[in-house]
Amino acid sequence: TSDTLKFVIDNEQSYYSVDLIMGSNNQELSVLLDTGSSDLWVLGATSDNVTAFEANCETFGVFTPSDSITFEKNHTDAEFFIQYGDGTFAEGYWGSDQLTINGVAVDGLLFGVANMSNSSNVLGISFPYLESSYQSSSSDSFTYSNLPQLLKDTGLIQKVVYSLFLNSLEASSGDLLFGALDTSKYTGSLYTIPLINIYSAYYSNPIEFDITLQGSGYVSSSGKTTTFSTQYLPALLDSGTTLLYLPTTLATIFASAVGAKWDTSLQYFTMSCPSTSTADNAAYVFQFGGINYYVPLANYILETSDSSICVLGIQPQSSQYCILGDNTLSALYIVYDLEDYEVAIAQANYAGATDSDIKEITSTIPGATSAPSYSSTWTATVSTITTGGDIF
């Protein structure tokens, strides 16, 4: 049933994790859930003690292939290597084994075993063309059925689609639901918008979860609205990133709206900590498909050792590109449709966290309608960001 494919994801403060059981001897590991990549890989313990450096081995666990009689090396002619946007990496070899995720057997799933890394176990659930095996520069590149694809291949789900409810940042866990959605987890309407293909020179379809950010703004706790920009920008939906990354011009406007200034020593925007009522009632606003979505200011307020100074969880970057990490995604309920190259978005309903009204997705997404500005999408990179306009 659909309910068996509901994976509990644990909120580890700066990331969300899923528990795995791997190998003939049921080794327990934890992996970071990442919609911004496509491979599963785990830290591997090897006989010559080449283990990960700087990696969080104790928290996530380490896989010992030699202890599992069902482990097999695969694609021995190809190295496993992946590097992420933040500079973390993992390298090693490919393998497969008995594997259970939340009680669901996905034996035969190909995964990387890292014997060198400065990161920790990751479960990437994006598109096959984003797999590190295909992105590699070597001549023996290949794609394979990663977890979402394998669940369909084995008949466990009817369509390569999943829904992600991160829940409140204060909650201990959320839900990842394959092949279905849960109507109790969102409020208002569920609107569909297209993924955009930012690599159209190389691929005929999108290979990652980029959507068009049509505009942004702010609502103060008293209800005063301000539009920052109506410049169309590509934005990646990335559960493997903690914070919000924006082009420098836009990040500075977001910061100025709440009185935050760049701290060159900390390399963050800092501000006087807002009152609880301001943090909870003021919101940043993101427009997708002509619909405004609200994320409480509280999601972006990070406390420091100084009780009067807070860090704003928004980082500037030189590219005209946005990454929506967990502090933004937490306020949204998102259905990721990897077959129709769409996502459906609604405001998350934290009050429905303990309820369940699961509907299987076999073709179109139940209850979703095309967003009013579905077809108004980003088309080309801009050199400068235009401010102003009105999203309200």
C-alpha cells in the first residue's frame, strides 16, 4: 500500500535524515536526504583502515562491506566520485547489497562506498542524469535506476513521484512519501508549476529540481507589504542544503528588510534578534506560478552565543541563481513529479503532521491544478537584478 512507502525523515537541525538497514548482517546507517543529487553513498570501513576524514562517522554510521556476505562490487571499471556545491566530496567504488529503507526492501540498488570523504552518508533522490556516474568526465559514464526509479521498476509505486513534508523546523521529524501525496499535510490549493531546464544546451529535459522564482518580497508583522523584485530567477529545490542562497543583490535586499547587515568576520548577515511575535508573524514571500508562498521570518533566525545578536539564514552568492534549502522548504509541501517534469506546491500544514490522508499518484497529481502563471518561466540569465515591482 502507499502507506508503506511513507519514510519518516528525522530533523537533525541542519539536515534531514533517513534510516537504512544494509547488508546480510543488518548494518544500521543514517543518510542525509538530498533532492539536489541522485546517488546513495555510504562511508565504507575497509580492512586497511582507510576511513573517512572529517566525516561524521559516529552519527551516521559506517558500512563494513566485508561483514556482509551479500555485498557485491559493481561497475569495477568506474570509480565512484561525487562532489557537491559546498565543496564536500566522496570517492570510492560502486556496490550493491540487501537494503531496507523504512522497512521497504530495495535490494539491488546501486550505491557508492566511500573510502575517502569529508562528508557523511547521502541519499540523493533526483533525476538519473544527475547521477555522479553520468556526470563523470570518464568514457565509461552510465546511468542506473536510483531509488525513485527502482521503486517504480519493482512495482512498488505507479509513477516516479514523491511528496516531501519537512514539517516545522522545531518538529523532530517529517515525511517523505513515494508514489503518493498526503492531503492532510498542506493547506489551501496545490498548484503545479513546470521545472525549467537550465542546462538545455546539453539535455532535452530538466535534470534537477529548478523552478522559476517569479518574485519575492516581505510582509511585516503589522501586515505591511514590500516587493523586493519581480525579476525571474532559477531556483533549486534542495533538501540537502540548510539555508537560503540568493544572488548578492537580492540577498542584501532580503537582509535590509529586517535590519540585517553583512558581518565580514562571521561571513553572515547579522541583526538584533527580533521578538518572538515579529519572527512568527513577519514573513518572506516567494512567488511561483503567480502564487505567493509565505515563509515565517522565524525560519531564518539563527541564535548566536550573544543573546542579542542573531544570524540571518540567508547567504549571498555571485551567480544569478537561488537555492531554496530547508529553512524555506520547511514552510512548503512539495510533490516532485520526475515523469512530467513538474512540481506541485502548497503551504505546509504543521497541524496535520500527525494526521494522514494518503492518495496514490498514478497519473496526474490528485487535487492539483496548474498555477495561474504556469507558463511564465525563466528563460535566460540576466546580468543584473532589477528591483521593485509588485507581487502583491
